[in-house]
Amino acid sequence: MAETLLFNALRQAIDEEMGRDQTVFVLGEDVGHYGGSYKVTKDLYKKYGDLRVLDTPIAENSFTGMAVGAAMTGLRPIIEGMNMGFLLLAFNQIANNAGMLRYTSGGNFKIPMVIRGPGGVGRQLGAEHSQRLEAYFHAVPGLKIVACSTPYNAKGLLKSAIRDNNPVLFFEHVLLYNLKENLPDTEYLLPLDKAEIVRKGEDITILTYSRMRHHCLQALKQLEKDGYDPEIIDLISLKPFDMETIAASIRKTHRVIIVEECMKTAGIASELIALINEQLFDELDAPVLRLSSQDIPTPYNGNLERLTIIQPNQIVEAVQKMVGDRI
């Protein structure tokens, strides 16, 4: 076991997969000699050369389209978005090409590509650099969507994503890159379609993902002191949802709170609530509650920025209100 930062766990995953499979390559802005905006690809160009760690012009639509074409011909591209918000410029290539070509070609083409990079609300990065694109792409057919949250799952999930024969949107949170965790010395892979039960409990199910996993764990400290016993589940797979794990928890607790950094309107929680109501309505003792970011562009001002996203104290208050007094 070795203590590893999250960005280095991602780098290890890419390095191992590039060493294992010569069809894997990285492309994006500043991924080569600069080493990536958060150093996930640092020094990989020295090991694999400039054609497998390819610095591109500032043209997201062009290099994403090129990656789709490369995937169609048998390569396995890994696109790094310098900031995931910039990939809105490549929405057409991701939606109409990457997501659809396997279907519209009658299965003649596979699109084994990963689109990864930093996203989420950072610290005073401004509205255009604080995007949460998971909801933007959630309705696109043919995409898998994954959100890592720890160094351990970041490495295991990215390795699986690179080996998958479908386009995978791989979301990393800009404020989690310096998380530390001990990682196994031996190789491991994690399934792309499974949620993780972070803490087992009986009182209430808290569904979350990405950075909000850690806000829920902060809230847990106070909830345990107050006598509450929540079950916390990290969704990890945002498309498709692991409804088997979610359903098993709800049948046990009968109460659900969804904590997300995504916007409230048409966010990840919106779709998840619809599925829970369709499939598990009779198991609920109360309406599903969603704790989501406010529907405004993220302010640059630090105090205002904090007010737009869910904080641990709000999670504590929501659990207390839904479960009732434990004292």
C-alpha cells in the first residue's frame, strides 16, 4: 500500500493502460510538455512520445471530433478537458458522434473513448469554470457517465473506463485532486456501473457523488453524535444508475435524501427521484428530498459561492427534519 494523491492515482491509471495497450493515447490542451492543467499527465510524453501524448490547439470541437474518428478506427483516445466547461464547445461531437455512432452504424463501429477532466465548483473560479456538465450530458443516448470521489476509486474506475468499448464521460472534481489515500500495489479495476455503500445505516438513505460525498461524511460526524444512523451511498455511476443498490437501501430505510452539487432544475437528482418514484414509491415513508445547488451561475465572490452549494450543516438539518428528533 502506498499513499497517493488523487491526481497521481489518475496518472497511474493512464500510465498503466498506455503501457498495457499501445492503442491508448492522450490528447488535449497542454497535456504533453506542460503535464496537464492539474498534472495528471505529467512527464508521460517523455515515456510515450509526443504522438501518444498529443498537445492540441485550443479547439475542443476539432480535437474531440478527431478522437471520435480515432476511436472508430481502433484506437482508444483519452481526451483531457483543461476544464470540463470548455467541452461545451464539443457538445455536437460528444452527443451526435461519440454517443450515437455505434447505434447509427448498426454496430459496425465501436467508440472506445474517455473524456475526462476537472469540473465542479472550485474556489472562486467564476461561473464559466464552475460547470457541472453531468446534467447537460445525462440525456444523451450512448454515453456512460462516471464521477470519481477518492484516489482509490479514481484509479480503478479510470482503468475500467479506458478498457470499455463505449464513450465514457469521466468527471473529476477540481477540489479533490489533492486527496490522499493508500492504494494497493497490485492492479485493480472497479465496475463502472456500481454504486458504493460508504456507510451502512438504518434511519435514512443519503445518495450523493463526487465532492458531496465528503460533505456528507462531514455531516455524518454531527449526525452520529445526535444519535442518527444514516446509510450513505456514493452513486459513482451517474448513467446508468445502480438501481439495485439504491433499491436495497430504500427498502431498508424508507427515507431518501439526495445531495448533489448539480443544479436543482433538471439535475441528476431530478432523474433519480423520477426513477425512485416509478420503481419504489410504495417503499417511501416520506417524499424524496433533494439538496442541490441554486439555479444561478456560480458567483466569483467566495461567500456567495459557498451559499450556492450545499454545506454539511444543511445535510444535518435535512436528516433531522426527515427522521425526527433522536434526543
